[in-house]
Amino acid sequence: MSSGRTGYAEAVKVYYDPKIISFQDLVIIFFGSHDPTTLNQQGPDEGPQYRSIAFYKTENEKKIIQNYISKLSNEKIFKEPIVTEVKKIEKFYEAEDYHQNYEKLKSD
């Protein structure tokens, strides 16, 4: 069981080909696939490791994320304020084997 005291956030590392899909499109999908207004909770999972967080590598990616958050906020897409943390990726730690392909395993 996870205590949430490490400061880490559970996340998915996405590999993509920018010739096929843009970073902007990935950001739109990200914000459309979870609740960015719930602090430290996604679905039934609670704790700081389940916070909404968007990682970036470049200043341009950071700007894309921040601009999209501003757009969603200005258009009042969500009833509550967006609490998504925007942070530069420093290191990605892969989860244990039993966390890999979770959605695929769940449906088998």
C-alpha cells in the first residue's frame, strides 16, 4: 500500500510521434480523460500521489499546457477551479510489474 509521502505522482509515460499527433492534442486528451479539479484524487483513488499533474520537457510544452489550462478556465469548462500541477519532468520511475498493462489485464 502506498502512503503518498514520497512526493511522487502516479503517472503514465506517453511515447508519441509528433508527425501523427501533436503535443497540443495530447494535452487536450489528457484534460478530457480525468477530473483536473479534484485535489489529490482520481476516481476512487485518494492521496497526493493521485493528484492531477502534467509533466513537460521543454518550455514550449509548458506554455502549451498553461495556455490550455487558461483556455479551460476562461471558458468555464469545469465548475470548479483546475488544480492540475504543471511540472518539468526530472526522472520517471517505472512502476512494478503488477502495475504494467493494468487496463489490458483488467479486461482479460
